[in-house]
Amino acid sequence: MRQHDLAVMATVSPSLTSESALVVVAVTPDLELIFDTVRSSRKYANLKENPSISFVIGWKGEITLQYEGVAEEPVGDELHRYKSLYFARYPDGRSREVWPGIVYFKVRPTWIRYCDYNPESRELPEFTFE
């Protein structure tokens, strides 16, 4: 997961349609994902209404990671801790802190599948989290 900077994320809109976006993600030691966005984005509104989220990470050489989880907007000390982890991975993210409406989400995994479809190394393990 840490080898990739970008992920395609999907959220559910209030009208129950799917919406996808490409985001920059940082990964915590607990396999949580951290990303930033702005309050005016569709993903922000969707996640405030329904915190279920999914990602596809990596797509080179027929290897991907499917990730499902629950998003939360941290506050206070927790926000400071997650921003520190995010900025350690992406120092340029600090320049976005001044953007109007910038927010950060952390995502706790509920299900992950590693998908390697290469014939010589085919592997599809799944992991479920509480």
C-alpha cells in the first residue's frame, strides 16, 4: 500500500449513486488511510451523510489492493496526530493547509483484498477487520 501515492476512491451520494475520485493517500501503521479534501467537494458531502468508502490502490502489473472502510473526520489531538502522519509522507501537503475549507479524513479498514492476477504468482488473500 505504501508504494503507491494515489488511490481511486468511491463514495455513495445522498441519491444513492456511486461517485469516484482520485486522491492522494497516506497509510498508517494500522493500515488506516489518510487523505485531504475540501468541504465543497462531493466526497465530503457524501462521507458526512454515509461514511462507507472504498478504494482501489495500485494497478501496475495486474496487482491491486481493494480496500473498504469507514471514514471519519478527526478533530483536536487526533487531527493533529493524523496530519503529522500525512505530512511526514507528503510534506507538500502543508501548503494546502491554508486552503479554504480544507479537511482531513482517516479511514479505518473493514475489508482488504490483495489481488495479484499474474499467472506465475496468482494470489488473492482477504483480510477482515472489526
